[in-house]
Amino acid sequence: MMRGPDAMALLQRALQGSADAAGLILAIGEATSIDWASATFTGARHLLRVTLPDEPASHAWLAGLADAELFMPGHLLADCAVVAVEHAAGTLAARIEALSVEER
């Protein structure tokens, strides 16, 4: 039986779709996931490094990620935070930490 994409792939697609909808060019670089579980949920913690053009729309998109509703079939995005932003040569490099949980 073939399984669908993992939570990291779904998160990357959701971020890309959200950036596309905002008219932004998003490049996803380093991306890692670590399995996570509590007494009632299973999921994964994600760390991604993304780059965007250094423009007001990019700043607004990053600022809105914590409240964004990103579609990840079979998973819920429980938390999403921009934990670091660097400016260099007309680009923003941001580090994003997220927590996804599997829907049951």
C-alpha cells in the first residue's frame, strides 16, 4: 500500500501555495523534521529555512504565518512561528519552526 506525502512535504506545499497566493517568490532551503508525540497526539516538529525578496509583502507574509490556516491533508498545523529573520542583498532568510499533528 502506498502512503501519501509526509507532513514535511505537505507543509512545504502549503507554505509554497500561501506564498504564491500572496504573489511572492519563496525558496525553501534546508528542511528537517523530528517525530513528536504526546499522550494523545502524534506528529512532527519541523524546521525550515526559507528565502524571499526583501519587500513589504514578504514581511507581511512572514508576520501572518503564526495565524495562517495552511491546508495539510491528514494533518493539522498546530503551531507555526518565524524564529529568525536575516536581511542580505535584497533577500530575507527566515527560519520557521512548526508543529504538525496527525488527524485521526
